[in-house]
Amino acid sequence: MLILALDTTTRTSSCAVARDGAVLREQAGNASTPQAERLPGDLIALLEHERLALAEIDAFAVATGPGSFTGLRIGIATMQGLAFATGKPLIGVSGFDALAHVIVRLRPEATGDEPRPEATPARLATWVDAWRGEIYAALYENGHEVEPPLVARPEDVLDALRRRLSESESRVPIVFAGDGAGTYRDLILRILGDQARIADPASPWLAGAVAQLAGARPGLHPPHAIRPLYVRRPDAELAREHRVR
């Protein structure tokens, strides 16, 4: 199966094409140019580089969030448009799942960890900058989500993680990844000390992982079924509600 994937959960969006689970090419967009201006041009350029026609794509995939409201809307709308135009399915993938998929496959030295047996639990905190001094966060262990996405102040999330670590018998540190981990690197290390590691790179490209996870999903869904994972309600919705009161 040939899958074209897009991630717009952060300013540095990325796109990728994968065949049967193997990423053929992944590339990042120009962060200095608004996503609305460079899409779907980035996707078409990617296909041209691989000498692939849009009609050859079997399915499309897109990161559904959490992340920038504007970025999510642009990314999902772009892929919905391509899927509707070609009559192909569109598969939504959590950006946090994609981030976890990337990080657990990094070499031990990339996360600052010592090589460890496969049976040792791996802990990963996925952090995306939600602005306003907040983050979108989730927690994974052994590649499985154990704390669902939430939006909160980084200090509050770290306090909860510190309590969790104190109650655990495992000494495996938590690896932090995502642009939020990069933004709050100093705070994370100050509060958790040697119980924390920051992934390197902290905010990797995700489109390749989105394509791989989409290819492994059972069933294919129509484009209109894709919904963004906002976690926090959009400002416009909150403003309307405030005016009604």
C-alpha cells in the first residue's frame, strides 16, 4: 500500500510517502512560510521527487492532533480535499502516537539512556507547546498510552509525574519529546533531575510515523469521518459561549 501522509501539529510541518510500511521519503516544510500557503504544494513536490503520481496513492494519512488549531484545520482539510478528489480513504493518526512511534525507535544514545534489555519498561512523556504557558501532554509506557492527552501548566504535569515516579519501583527515567519538551527543557530537568531525559531531537519529523501507523490500522475510513483532536476548546468557540451568557 502506498500512503501519502502529512503532519501539521506544529509549525515545522512534515510530509512523507511510504510503501508497505517503509518510508520512501520524508521532508519538512519551510517554517517561515504559513502552512496554508505551502500546502498542498509540499505534497506535490514530494511526489514529484519520488516520481509518483497522485493517482498512484492508495490512501492518505494525517496527524489529527493535539496541536495548533489552525495547523490541524489546514492539515486535515488539505488531506480531505486530496482524498475526496481521488476517491481514496483518509486515515487519522494521533500526533502523540506518531511521536511515541518515532522516539521508541531512536538509538539509546539519542535519548541519553544507557542500552537496556527489551523487557525494561520505556517511559515517554509527549509534550506539545499549547502556548499561554501550557502544554498538551500524554504519557506512554512500552509504547502504550497510559495517561491520555490533557492540557495543563508544565509545572502541574511535572508534579504529577514526580509523584508517579516516587510510587513506582522502576528506576527507568522518563524521556520527554515534542516541541514542548524543547521549550521547557530547563524546567523538566530542574524538577525531575536524573529521572528525566530529553529526546534528541526533541521535536522530530512525524509524517513518516503517521504513514507507518496508518498502514497498520485495520479498516479504512472515509475522508469526512476525520476529526481533529483539540484537547482544549478553540478560542472562537469559547468567545461565542461568553457572548451568549
